[in-house]
Amino acid sequence: MRDFEAEACNMKDLANYRPTAVLLSGLLGALLGLACAGGVIRMAMLGFSENLILVVLFAALSYVLLCASIGRVHGSFEKDCFLRAGAGGISFKFPERRYFSFANLAVRSYKWGEIDRIVLHKQRVNFIPINTALHIHINGGKRIVIDSVFFDKKPAELQEELLTLAKGQTTGTIQESHQTRF
């Protein structure tokens, strides 16, 4: 591990952290969560007690949206976030996406040999792209998700740069994954 820490000095910043974008996405999620909560209150006032399952589903959705958005707002105030890579590996510090709690600050470093693959993940709803993220799969099954809102470069550009730096140093493969929901 000491060799890797010595090589960390040779890493270059790949992208700049965008706290304003993270804050805005958190505030938008909070508005959606409050709208769902308002819908729950409205259904309760109108006597939708026979549709208790619908009320519980909306309440759970509002809880998840509010917790995730509070985590994003909290994460937008983090300092010194980065995404760096070099000949030795990759290092990053940014808020991890959590749904039922506040955001945890991920501070990790991996050697290229520890990385299995780097996947560009495009999420679609009714064939309309809604989110693009970079998934870094670590040997042993762990996955790091770098959402498009965190950094100023697009995930496809980050994938290209990471794979260029990793060329010849990892057995990883380039994969592109699409998820379609109806």
C-alpha cells in the first residue's frame, strides 16, 4: 500500500466537483418528496382509507425522496472532493448516493489491478435517456457509481480517460450497459 501512496502524487485530476449541481439536484428531489408527502396528506384528508396500500406507497416514496435529497444537499457542502487517476490507479472523494440515510463521503483509492471493469451505464425510461453514470466494478463484487451530477465531465469522457490510463495495466474490459424501463 505504501508504494501506491507514493504513486498518488503522480495522479492528475480528471474532473472538477460541481457542488452547485449537487445542491440543485438535492433541492429538486426535496420538492418531489414534499409533493409526494402532500399527496399523502391530501389522500388522507379526502378519505382514501380504503386505498391504504396507495397511501403507504406514496408515503414510502416521499420518505425515500426526502432522505436522498437531504443527503445530496448535505453532500453539496463537502470540501476538497476529487476524482484523480494516474499510472498507479484511481483515487476519489465524493458523497456516495444513499437512499435511506445521509450521504457518506467516499474516500477510496484502488490500484488498476483491483479494478475489474469500467462500465458506462445509461438509464432510460420509455426509451428516453434520464441518467448516465460511470460504474467502476472492483474485484470481489463491489461497485462504485459516479453519477453525472457530481463532476463537470460527462461519464463517457471519464470512462475514456480512465481506460486510456489503465491501458496495459488491467484486465478490465470496455462495456456499455443500457437499462430500459417502461
